[in-house]
Amino acid sequence: MHLQSAFLQMLTGRFVSLGVMAVGFAVLGRLLDPAAFGYFALAFAVYGMAEVMAQFGLRQLVIARETAHSRAEIAAAAGLSLAIASGLCLVGLAVAWGAG
């Protein structure tokens, strides 16, 4: 039962944060000129890429392992996380471009 309540709390928190973000974007879209909003959107996309890299567990993997990682392992993990984040960002930009 604890797992279900934790999952529901996480899901509810995600929906609330998405709602707040949507309202924030709408307000910023009205207050900022198009160029300034473009800079903000680009910065937010870069932030999203960094967040995806963190959420895919690269940091936890590096900390949890007892033996040292080789440079090739770290580079491969960072590259994979960056590729996934870039792909997600490109899909979002394509949808935004298509809708605009």
C-alpha cells in the first residue's frame, strides 16, 4: 500500500508541476518579446537536457560503484545520456515548430 501511495503522490506532484509550468510559460509568453522568450526557451531546453542526464542515473552509477570507472565507461554513459536528452529535446522542438 505504501508503494501505491508513493506512486500517486509522485504522479500528482508531476501533474501539478506541469500545470504550474504551463501557466508560467503562458505568462512569460505574454510578457516577453519573441526574442527574449526564445532565449528563455533555449535555456529551458538546455536545463531539460541536463535534468534528463541526471535522471537517467549517471551520477548514482558513478557514486554507487566501488571500483573506479574507466574514462571510456564514463564517456559512453555521458554520451548515451546526452544522446537521449538531445533526441527528446529535438522531438519537443519539432512539435513546437510544427504547432507554431
